[in-house]
Amino acid sequence: MSDQHQLRKRLSQAEQQAKRREQVDLNLVNQEATKANEQGFTIIRQKRVNRTPFSQTINPNILYLCQQEYLSAAELAFIFTLSPLLKMGVNAIVDPQTDQYCSVVELASLLKRSRQKTSEMISNLIRKGIMYEFANIHELKIYGRQVTKRPFFLSPEIVCCGDKNKLESGITQLMIHHDILEKKGIKLPIKAIVEPHATYGKLVARKQFLEFQQQLRKKMGNK
């Protein structure tokens, strides 16, 4: 037997041994699971998590807005163009390379649009309650103007980037406080709420939203 053949054989054996070391002994796992169950514990197989970034449209609300002719075709197209730029769980518009908030100029550059048209589109969507721009109150008090970038947010009631039951609480509360859509008589089928002391906001059916609003009014009236 040649030296080369022996070398290949040893390498093959080494690979097989390495694979055996990496494999889980399911019989042993089952035995440990039985012991755990007897003591009131459960061993659960870990699910593989797909970490591909995604955004999901809130279809009932999109359909409702179309039926109400609330948004133009250009505004709808712009909204969907923003979807890849939304920050997971926050719905802030960020540069996907730097994860930093986008200014109007930066957003126009990313989308290959003119600054003027981008600015006009954002202003229209803010006025309609589809986008939000929040200022830093502390900076305004200290400097009399906004020093850092003013982040833009897309309403998670339209497009939600992340878990619909784990909306960032602070942003959701601000959005609810400035609910332009409701003030304009636009009654979306799916609405955002933040329950008292909850870590996250969430999207719920309009019936639950109205019941929640009624409960809040009762609590405020009892104070």
C-alpha cells in the first residue's frame, strides 16, 4: 500500500471521527429528557431562527386607505420604497450600511431621487399621519434648534418591520398621541396600542382598540 493511499485513509478516518464527535447522541438526549420530565423540567429542541431582515405590510389598512383614496399612487410607491430602510422593531428610517438615521438628503441619495421631491413627499406623508418626525425637546430648549438629525419613522400601522406584538413602546406612544389619521376620520381596521406598564406596543383589531380607548377614558374619569 502506497504512502499516499495510507494518508488518504487516515484523513478519511479523522473526518469520520470528527463527524461522530459533532453528532448528538439522541439516545442520551432522550434519557436526559426523561430525567428532566420527572423533575418537572422540559428539554425543547432549539428552533433555527431566520434572521433575514423583513418588513410586512398591514394589508387591511393598505386596502382601507386605497378604498378611501387617502394616498396617491406615488405616495404608496414611496412608502413601499422605504420598507428596506426600516429599523427592526422601531420603524425608523435608517441607512442599511451604517444603521444611522437618514436625513432628507441622505434618503434622496439612497433612493436616487431629487432632494426637493423627496422632501415634498415626506412632508405630505407627515401631514397625512403616515410618517412621523420627532424632535429632541432637550436640544430645542438648550440650542433653540435641532442640532442632531431628526429621525423619520414610518407608521407600523402601514408597514411593520419586525414583530407586530413587539413595537417599540416610546415611539408607539408618541404616534398614538399624535394620531393624525384618527383626527382626520381615517378609521384603520388595525391600530397600535400600548397597554399600561407594557414593555412593547402591539397591533390589534379596531374593536380591541376601541375597547382599550374606552377603558383608558374610564380610568381617567375616575381620577
